Amino acid sequence: MIKRYARTATPLALALALAGCMSLAPKYERPAAPVAASFPEMATSPAATQAASGIAWQQFFADERLKQLIELALANNRDLRVAILNIEQARAQFQIRRADQLPTVGVGFSGSRAAASDDETRTSYSAGLAVSSFELDLFGRVRNLSDAALAQFLATEEARKATHIGLVASVANVYLALL
């Protein structure tokens, strides 16, 4: 009777162990962007032959004075500096989360000397190797936290790009309004 339970319990335990190694995070599918991939055809624009995302602002604006104003605004804008610092913070958080996937290994060595009772000196040495703070990632929690930190890092980079583009656009709008 024990053999019969062992025959059914072994495959059941194996199936449960394999089921525990799956990730519960849903698969992300990126939606289509609701904007055009390129600008409409314009004969006078240098942007007519390139994708909208590939055009630098220096190519788009022809007025040298406007270009100087934009460069000055980009060099002295605090919001843009904060966005760059946020990128560094998100990058550090991603590296910490990625390091959580590996075990922490510690090595220690110590020695001591003590006087013995008969004018002798006793010396003792000890060495050790320790693996600490390691979590088996059966359900993908650590991997998902690392993926979330990577997504946060990439989102912060895109926020910096949006801040950059917004600053260029606002300087150009104010300059053209004043003209």
C-alpha cells in the first residue's frame, strides 16, 4: 500500500514542483502608436524624407538665432537636469534589482594569537565562505522585479526625451510668437 502511494505521490510532487517554476506575469504586447511614422510630404522641409523620430532639432530649425536660444535653454534648464538625474537613479535601482537574482557570497579570514600557560604563544586561524541573502525564484518574483526596474529605467529615459522635446518646442513657439 505504501508503494502505491509512493507511485502516485512522486509524479504529483514533480508536477507541483514544475508548476511552481512558471512566471505569473502577463506577457506584454506593445500597442500600435497612434501617430504617423513620418511627416506629411512637404517639398521645402528637410524632414520630408526622414522619419519624424530621426530628425534632430538642429536640422529642423533654420534660423541661427533660434538655434542659439534653444542651445542656451537646454544648457541652463533645471527640469532637464532633474530628468537626467532621475535616469541615473533609475539605472542604479535597476542594477540593484538585477543583482538580487544572484546569490551574495562572502569570504572571511581571521587569525588570533594568545599567550599560553607555559610561555608559549598559540596561534589559530579560521577561514569561511558564506552564501547569504539568496532567494530561489520559483514564481518569478525576483525576475519580475528586475523587469519592472528595467521598465522604470526606460520610462525615465523617455521622460527625459519628452522634457527635451517640450523645452525645444516651447522655446521655438515663444520665439516665433515674438517675431
